Amino acid sequence: MNETASAGAHHLEARRIGDPVLRLDHISLAFGGVNALTDISFDVREHEVRAIIGPNGAGKSSMLNVINGVYRPQQGTITFRGKERRGMDTHEAAAHGIARTFQNIALFRGMSVLDNIMTGRNLKMKATFVEQAIWWGRARNEELLHRRKVEEVIEFLEIQHIRKTPVGRLPYGLQKRVELARAIAAEPSLLLLDEPMAGMNVEEKQDMCRFVLDVNEQYGTTIVLIEHDMGVVMDISDRVVVLDYGKKIGDGTPDEVRGNRAVIDAYLGVAH
Amino acid sequence: MPATPALDTFPRLLLHHAKVRGNHPATREKDLGIWQTWSWSQVADEVRAIACGLAAQGFRRGMHLAIIGDNRPRLYWSMAAAEALGGVPVPMYQDAPAAEFVYVLNDAEIVFAIAEDQEQVDKLVEAMPQVPSLAHLYYDDERGLRNYEGVVSYDELTRIGREHDRANPGFFDAEVAKGDTHDVSIMLYTSGTTGKPKGVCQTHAAFIAAAKGGAEFDRLTAQDSILSYLPMAWVGDHLFSYAQWLYAGFTINCPESGETVMTDLREIGPTYYFAPPRVFENLLTQVMIRMEDASAIKRWLFRYFTGVARRCGSEIMDGHAVGFADRFLYALGNVFIYGPLRNVLGMSNIRIAYTAGAAIGPDLYRFYRSIGVNLKQLYGQTETCAYVCLQPDRGVKFDTVGEAAPGVEIKIAESGEVLVRGPMLLKEYYKRADATAESIDANGYFHTGDAGVIDGTGHLKIIDRAKDVGRLASGAMFAPNYIENKLKFFPHIKEAVAFGANRDSVCAFVNIDFGSVGNWAERRALAYSGYTDLAGKTEVYELIKECVEKVNAELATEGDLAASQIHRFLILHKELDPDDDELTRTRKVRRGFVGEKYQVLTDALYSGKKVEHVETVVKFEDGRSGMVAADLVIADAKRFPAQGRAAA
């Protein structure tokens, strides 16, 4: 729609894509005898929207899990903000401003939307346990501050109407949005989105695209997203990595990738 | 009270309130989860800044300011700012696509426009190439707009204004002093049920007369408060949230977003409330759905006490004699059910609630009155400042729209058309002298286009649009709207379109209410994939058939209308939608258009076919188009022998 298109046009002008913030070199990951990822290298630049695409089982989620430290690759190195390491540590990843959402929604179903998003602020809370328990002094001021931040995110993602609704009662599309809200609330510099549009209808997907682009533009957040809806990816990403059977088969701008023979074969299938 | 002669324009009323009740809350808005309040003196200050900013940018007396967006305080203030400069605000329907903006923007020769957010700005930018006059764009919410060129933020506008004000301190007051009560204060576009929308020019005097009449009739004071959530382009909102706001000096509350209206209503607990029948209906449907999930004892209490309320609630509210036992039960019910229910609905403080715009079902109407909500009906048009008839507190009737409001004269023409005269009439249709001359006759009566009758007690009863009232081939009267309304009174039916003019019999299209029927289906473990699928289910057809037959049974008792019983009907495969031009923006069915668009279906209704295949292009909210195809079943409905109305 025009809205997305014009927002997109403006956002390309406004944002300056910088140097690589994250580089993955020769990453290989195996589970027992199964090679999930084989010798994969690519980088992510500051402020860009970087997509990882590929058919089912291509290793997309594994790749994301390597980036934020859930999996530790057997080979290869990860360079994040100039520091080279074998694998990330999940806590370290979070502390360094990496936030993520999950393919199969990992929210606290019994808690309200507001409280769920508040958990995204967890790492930024400095008050001691005792202060928090009696809600006094630092804890009180902190909570007011965090609540304000959370309210800004709620407004940003247009979910005011479900602020106090338990997450378990929400439809799927909205739960996805709440998960994005929680990730944004952590004010990440790098946001990993695992299939943010899976299972959504056209309208929900468009909303989600707009939100992803808005986050990127408004907060300058670098975004790595996994998606298997090719159309969506091509519309909103700056560069795309294509995986198939754990191997990288393409890397470049959406147009380059679209014209790549190996990518077309992987998506459409080809007689080997 | 603000009835002294000098207070005859809205900007002067505003300054008056800033002086006499400077610290009284004038506007509230929920922002980031917290209600923010602006007092009258703060509002006056903002209006001053906006007006000076607009003037500094070249806005002159007589110019039009387009206002587009949801109900936002700054947009209401912009109206007052334009009026202060002798300009005319032109609020536009915020959910219309860019293409629809173009006509109004050009017709009103818009140079200045203020929009709520990126969505609206994008539409204006899209319309711009076709609207050569449009030069100045302002916006309220800056999200996503930081890098747009050639648009100015509200903050920047008011900054310019304050600077201008400092440099020319007497400017604003002098401009306000120049205003005349007979200047046009607002231009509201008609919904365009027929043809292109027309700009209705209303003066300060007209809207102040309407506001004054209504405020005195219902004793509105500065202590009242209202939730402003209906489109700003609609005459009703302009009367309640602007004219009466500035006349009585009460507080308007702007909800956080369109989706949070229910929560906001509960938090604010307004004393004065307006909603179209559809909203009251949705609220009741939600209550009923939630009651079905409640525990057995709660369900029993609810059933028992709504029974009591049905028996005597309205009578108690109207001050009729009611026996002691019933009074006692009603008081008990008030503690257990009515009070908590009003609280949940956000209606605990409501002193006066109005509904209008469409007919309201008698059951629905009685329900609200019986639980202690003083729901009344009113009648009016854009051309009459939404002020023709009001129902008095203790004299409501379920099937009338009330008696002539103070200062209004009503007459029924020989053709049955309702004619009105009074201070609230439009000055003219903008640039349409022909249409103005056509609608106001030599005696100064405005022709409403509605067919109605005045009953023995002076109450007006509206039957239908005058031009819609037709005849069946047999010569019997056919009032399609009347039949459609009867159908729509059922919670399962959202829209209906009746056909029958110059035909042998009446047939109808029905739109099911997706929420209500969907819920009904879920409770019966009836699986469906979407609207089209649900609408085609045999069970759903049975459900709707029952409704249609009940309508037929009612019609059978209504003399001449007995011939209008519905012979055959079908459930449409898609919801009628303003984006597809099937409804107006105020959600009235464009009967003729629908009839032509689905001619294959009307033909099938009258040719006796059992099934008809149909393919329709639909526009999605994002502006793209798609195709919906379905095989529609056409059902027959049972009809009843006519029973002459006793002694009629």
C-alpha cells in the first residue's frame, strides 16, 4: 500500500547504513551427525535491515540462535562490535543490546501485555530486590521511568487497547506484535526477528512490515530478520542472505538475490 | 450563563470560558496511558498560538482549513483557531481514501490543512497533485514524519504563532472582535448518499442556537463531561463536542485510540453521551456474550433482574406509578445487576444519553432505559445542526424521535415529507445556489427528505427517506428502510437491503453480523473459515430465516405494510463496505448502487432460482483489490396473512 511504500521511500533516504556491527566468519554448527550450518560467512551493517531467507530446514533459526548465543558453533568466529569470539553468551548478547523474538511466541501467557513488555526492561532495572519488594526510593522512580518507556512502545505499536489484556487471550497476530514490543522495550541496537510475519494474513503482515521499518527508522535499530515470505523480505530488506541445507547460496541486495539462479532453484525446486 | 449578546461567536465563547472558569478542565486526552488535562485558559492559549501561526503563514479571513484525523484536542482547537481568524474549518472523514479527499479538497478550495498523523499526511500528499490549491500541511503526531519535506509540525506552527503574537500583541483579539455571528463558522460535507457530497455552510448563530436549545432542554452545565469519539466531520460530533462544549463550558475527553473507546468510557464515566444505535447494540451484544460465559448463579441473577427491569424499569424512569413490590425488586436489582452493569459499560454517571442517525430497535432501547440509562432519541440533519427533535426526559416513546426542539417549527408536507424551520438552518450549500434553493422553500422551510407523521401528542415519527418510499406493483406502500431496520434490529443481522419498488413482492439481501453469528457458530461447534464461509452455512440460513419470518409476522399486523412481507432473501457473500461504495461513510446503504452492482443477484431473487454464482471485486483496507466468489443460496421465507390493525 502507499503508506508502506512512501514510508519505505522516506526511510531509505533518512537512514545512513554504516560499518558492519556483526560479522560471522566460517560458522559451522552440527547436532550429532546433522550439519545445521556449514561454513557460513556474512556481515550485518549498522542500521540496515538484513534478512535471512531459505526454505524450511535451511538453518535460518539456527543461524539466529548462533548470533544470540543459544547455540555455540563448532567452527568459526563471531565478531560483534569489534570483539571476536567463538560463541556469544546469551546474557552477554542481551547486555550488549541484542534482543529477539521467537518463531513460536515465547510470552508469559497469564500476564498482561503491559507486564510482558515490562519484562523487556528487566536488564535495565538497577534497584535491589529489597527496594523493589517494598517499592521505595530507587525502585519507585525506576518503575515510573520504565513504565513511561513501555507506554511509548505501546503507542508506537498501536496496542493501547490491549494494554491490560492477558496475552493468552489475544489472537496470534497481536501476540506477535506484543513480542516485538517486548524486544523493542529493551532498546536493542540489534534486533533479531524470527519469522515475525509467519501465520499472519495480508493486512497483519503489512502492519508488521510498517512496524519493522518504523523501528528501524525511528530508533535506528539494526534488524536481522528471518522470513520465508519472499515478497515481504524483498520489500523491506536492504540485503538478503539465502541459506539452503545449511549452506549459503546467495547474498546481496533483494534484486541481486532475486536474479540468483541457485536461489530460484532452491525455492522452486529443481531436479538434481 | 453565556447568553449575553457579545458571546455570539465560538471564539468569543472560548475567551469567555477562559476568563470565568480558567482553571476548569476543558479538554482531556489519554496519552501514554495517562489522562492529560487542559484547562480553559490553556486551551485559549493554544488556540491563540495556532491562530497566530496560521495567520503568520498566510491564512486569511474567509479561507478554509481542512481538518483530518481522529478526535484529537489539537484538531478541535484548530477549528476554533480558524474561526478566530474569520476562516472556516472543514473537517473531513478520516477513514476516507485519498481519492475521496480530492473532491472535497477541490470543492472547498483548500489551501491549508491540518492532519493528525502520517497516515493522513500521506493521503494528503497523494492527493496533492490533483489539488493545485493545497499548499500548507500541518500535522499533530510527528511519528514517522520527521523526514518529510514541506510539512510543518504542530509544535512548529504554534512556535511561529507565539512569535507572531509577541510581535503583534493586539492581533488575535482584534481578529476575534471582527467576527460576526452570521459568518459561516463551519462547513460540513453531507455524506453523499445521493450524488457528490455538498458542503453545508453553518453560521455561528445557527450552531449556537442549536447548542443553546439543546443545553437548556437538557440542563447542561460546565460540570458535564462527554467522550468525543465520533468522526469530527459528522454534524453530531460538531454539535456535542464543539458547539455545546463551547456553549456550556463542559469537558470533552478524547480517547487514546479508536480501539480503546470502551476502556476510556469506563475510566471517564461521562455524564452526557451520544452514540449511534449500532454502538448501543454492540455493547449489549458483548454483555450478552459475556453473560453466557458467567457462572450459573450470575446468569440466573442477570436473567431474573433484567426480567424485573423489563417489567418496570422504564416506568420507574418515566415517573409512572409502580407498585411497592416492584420498586423494591428494582432497587435490589440496581444493587446486584443494573449498577454494576452500568459501571462496566461506563454509564454510571450518565445523566443524558442520546442516539440518532438510524432507527433503534425497541427492545434495545427499552433495555438501556430499564437499567437506568436515560437513553433518548433525537432527530436532525447536517443542514439543521443535528437539531430538530428531542425527546423530553419523561416523555419518551419508543417509536418516535421526540417533539420539536425549542425554537424549531415542524410541518408535514402533503407528500408526507418533513419540513422544518428555525434558527439552526443552513446558510447555504457551498457554491450550490441551485441545491440551496431546492431545499429551502419560499416560506423558509427546509425540506428534510424524510417522510414522517406527527402523532397526537406532537411527537414526530420518521418512516423512511421520502424518495425511497415507493409502491409495489400492486400499489401497496413500500418503505424499504422501514423493513431493513426491522431486520437490523436482530443482533445477528448487520445490514439489510430490501427491494420491491414496482415489483410484485419484496425481497432482501442480508449481511450477517460476523461477531454475533460467529460467536453463535462457535457455541454450536460449527467450523467456518471466514465471513463468506459462515454466511453460506445452512444453519446460518436457518437462523436468519427465523429473523426474516419474525419480521414478516410483524409486518402482517401493520395494515398497508402487510404486502411488504419478505418473500425471498439471500445472505451476501461479503460485508457491504464504504470502501466498495456500497455504504456511505456514515454507513448508510446506497440501495440503488447495491441493486445495480449485484443485479445478477436481484434477478435471481425474482426469477425463482435456488442458487446463483457471483464474483465480486473487493477493495481491501490497504487499497488493493481482490476477488470474492461464491455460490449463494436463495431462501424462501414464510409469510403471514395480513391482519388489519385494530381500529386503525
